[in-house]
Amino acid sequence: MSGEYDSKDEVPELYVLKNEALVLYVGISTRNIWERWFGGFGSHLVRNYYGEWFSTSDAGRAVLENMPASKDWMVEL
């Protein structure tokens, strides 16, 4: 069932995407956070065959639409 995990699995990590004091996204993952965002099967930012970034998530699209300013956004664990 979605949202559940086995206690023997990794403990979920909570993370926050912020632009200074403004919280833009709160996420939770049992995977490595970098992999969650940028990895081969990432859910937020992925490169296509031509090396272009795209996203199917609202958070990823916000990052792309606000480039290059979003490069200064923070991910807090």
C-alpha cells in the first residue's frame, strides 16, 4: 500500500526545498535524495536522450521554470 514501509527497510528521510524562507516542496523518500531528484529513475528531474532536462512533477517543473535562480534554492534534510 502506498505510504507504508517495512521496518527492516531504510528509514524514510524528510526533505524540504526552499527559496530562502519560502518552502516550495516537502518530500519524503526511502531512497537517496539525490537519486530521487536526479537519478536514472528520478521522479523530479530527468534528462532525455538529447540531454535536455524535463520533469513530470510540479516541484521539478518549478525548478526548471525558475532557472537559473533555482540553482540557489536549498534542499534541507
